[in-house]
Amino acid sequence: MQWFGSAPLISSTYSNPRPPPDHADTAQLSSVSAFETGTLDTAQSIASRTIPLGAPITRGPHPRGNGTGVLVGTRCSLTNPIFNYPNTLSPTPAPPTPTPRRPLPRRSGKNYPPPVNSHKAAAARPTPAPHPHVSLLARIPSGACLSAPTGTGTRCSESYENLKARILASLLPAQRDFCEDTGTKILGFCAGFGAGKTRALCAKATLLAMDNPGTVMAVFEPTNIMIRDVWLRSFDDWLEEFDIPHDFRVSPQPEYILHHPTGTTTLLCRATETFNRIRGQTLSAVLADEIDTSPYQVAQKASEMMLARLRGGTHPQLAVASTPEGYNWMFKTFVENDGPDRKLIKARTTDNPYLPEGFIESLYTNYPTQLITSYINGDFCNLENTTVYYPFSRDQHWCDTTIEPDDRIFVGIDFNVDGCFLEVILRRGNDFHVVAEHCPKDTPAVVRLLQDTYPEQLAAGNLVVIPDAASRQRSTTNSSESDLALLRRGGFSVKAQPSNPEIADRINCVNVLLLANRLKVHNNCKYLIRSMEQQAYDSSGKPTKGRGGKEDISGPVDSLGYAIHYLAPLRRYASGGSSFLTY
């Protein structure tokens, strides 16, 4: 199709130089032209309707303008609501009369009615009126494909501003902060029992759907049973409370189609334990409820898959809500591996004034200390047993101290075959500040690291190492030279103890300083902070031991304990008697 001025010029399809056949004075309709102009006629109209060659046509509303043109050399005469043709259609010719077939013989012994001549009966019926032209584009809710959208296809009549204001007004302060944050890629809501986590996710899902019309979102519960028992019940009550139109399909997997002021959004309901089933999806937002109750490996792999699917919508976001279950996925994601793309919002059970009377009091009465910390205050703690360094708090025992050239450095060392831990300590008056930590592979690596990192202190004789007493007899390099001998050859001031202190004494030395707020830890010492928060007593009453390497939970606190026991022991002995000194 070519355009002449503001009118279309449909050129002839004949390429033969000979004159066209006699019937070329009229233009036959074709289905191709029908779809080019945006209409779909009935089969009878496409086959039989004609328009005289050269008849003027008037073109109606069209994205490319208005005008009048002449239809030349075409076999297409399909009418179109976009092009307003004059009423020049010729009458529909009558179909040819078919040759009647011989009637079937009657079977003997049966009283069959005489055969009916279907062709005569058809000829006797009146000719029906021509079927009106049908345009599929006129039936699309958002309007014709060639024109600007005229609707959104939603059943929601409420305005965006009014619905959003109603939702935010119904939320508690922590829930409102969670729902209003749309710029953080990974957003967490950590709260105790009854603090409103699921309601916050319902509100978040609705607001994200309004901001991402025409997209697909997903919400996760740990198991399929929890989808039915927790999410579907809560979300149905939420939609009914705010009178939000929606469609719901339960099979093969539950999913909602939310009708909101800006259009419609699909919400898939899936289980965290079967996270692989969302492969191939393009999602604008993902929400996860109680993700900390899933095993850490499952939650970690699921979150990686969720982030990989977040590539649609205007502001893709992973929003999770959970009660803290020890040092699980929520802790590792938002505390241990904190970054600029993630944010954690906390809430307490006591923040919710709508809980039944006596609910909070019953929790305080029946829960031990660590469960109150986790399930009421929404804080992370060790739920398995009592932690070894229970006074430690990263919010209280922290420092940002830096090493000065004239500082005297004390380094506690715990030797292991598959990795060593070094805790660097400075003394500030009566306080001790752990300012750095290192994890070299073996003793020669320890020597090189200290020489390269602290050359000024080494040259001034201010580099003091306090190693594990077992370094006298063993080596991490399977050599004949012990670890202690390698340290002395490195030029350090070695304060080797004849034997390691008792485990209880070493732990008490550290805890006494923590209770007196005299021990501070720099935020960069992440392995030491993790060990002090997570190490607990086993069933035999001894601190749990790690498996070696950087993930060893006992190595960092052991190296700290050797140094603290030397620098600030609980008991000091003198000749002729003894004295007991408590810090």
C-alpha cells in the first residue's frame, strides 16, 4: 500500500502487460487487505462483495491523518470502521444452484418419512440480510490497536491516590516504612510474633501491583501448606477489607489477578521449597513470608533465584518478612553481609496495640530469655542454647579506632593447619579495642603478613604476638621448625605462655570486660563478631568447635581469649601469697 497525499493508494496486483480480465472493473476483497486496514469481515463479504473501480473513498479517523482518495486497480473492497466508504457496494450475487442428488431409497419394513430435498427447502427460505461487518479491534478493552488506548481493562473504579491513602492509614509505623520504601532492592521486615508481618506483606503486594500494572509478581511461603493456611486466608481477608476486585485461580497453582486503579497485575503464589519452578519468569516484584523458617541453604538458593527473575516493572524489588530464627538467612543477609542495596526494618510484638488482651503477658510468662529476645523483641539471638559470650552486643561494644604509628600492637594468634586467626588489639587506657583481624593460611603467611602490614611497629619493637601455647610443639607447615620458632625468627616480641589457660578462665576474662564495657570490637572484624554472637555451649557444657577455615566459629574467639587472658587476667599470683584482682 502506498500513500498519495493524505489518502491511501492501493496499486494493482497485476504484473502481466496484457489487459486484465473482464471482471477487473470491480475490486475483490482479500483477507490480507482486511488485516492491513485493521478489520475482519465475514467469509461471505470477503468472497462476494465488490466496489467499482475508481470509486472515491473517504477516510475517517486514522493515526496517519484524514483525506479522500481513489481506489485504483485493487481487488480489495472490504469495508472498515476506520475507512468510511460510500455506499457503492454492489448487491450480493446469488449462489449457483447445485445439481440435486438422487434421494436415498427407502428401506423395506420401516416406516421412514419421505426424503426431503434440502436444496429446494433452502431455496424456499428467505434470503437473510447481509451480516454486519465485525471488527475484532473494536472489541479490545483498551481500544483499537491503531489508536491511543482508551481504557485499562480494570474493574476498579477507585482512584490511585484514594486507595493508597486508605492502605497506608491502616498500617502501623514500621509497616508503613516497609510499604513506602520502593527504592531498596532487597527489603526486609523482621518482627516478633503478632507484630503484623503478613499484613505488611499484603499491603506491600497491593501497592507494588498498583505501581507495576500489566506485569507478573510472585509471593512465597515456605511450604505449599502455608500458602493455603496462611497467605490465601490473610490475602483474601485483606482484599475483602479494602474492596479490591480480583480474580482467583486455584489450579494448577494458586494465582490472583488484581484489579487496581492503574490496571491489572498477576500475583503468583508459590512455595520456597520449590523455588526452581519459577525459572523462565519475568517478575516485577517478589515477596517472601517467614523465609527464616526454611533451612538456610534452601532460603539462600531461593533468594538467588528470586533476584534472577526480577527484571520487569519500574522498580523491581525483593521484599521479605520473617520472625528471626537464630542466625539464619535474615541475619546473614541484612546484618552479616549488609550492603547499600539492602535494608532491614524491625518491629516488636509490643508495637501492635490490636493484639488480644493477655497475649503478650503469656509470652513473657512461658518463654525463656532467648525466645523473648527473638519472638517478642524481633532481635537475633542463638535459639539453640545459651551463648558463650552472652554480654556482647554489636550495638554497644563497637569502636572505630585506627592504628597510630606510635601504638603498641598486641596480636592474639590461634594456629590451625587449614587456617589461622589473628586479632589485633590496641590498649586505650583501661579499655581494649580490637581494630583488625586477619586469616592467613599458615605460620609463614602469618609472619609475612605482620611484617608487611605493620612495619613501623615492627621496627620500633611495638609488635607483640601472643600465640596459642600449643605452637611450641606443632607446626602448620609440616616442617621440623615449630610455629613459635618461626615467629621469633620474624623479629616479633613473642609472649608465649607455658600452657593455654583453662577454657572457663579465658571465657570469663572476655565476659568480665564486656560487662564492664571495656572491650570494643571494630565493625570490620566480622569473623570475631559472628563468633561472639553465635558460639554456644554443646550438650556436654563445652563451647562448640568449628570445622576449620574461615567458617570456624571458635578460632576468632580463641585467639582473642589468649590475648585478653594475658593482658587482663582475673587472677594474679605473687611470691609469698596471692591476690585476686577483678576488672
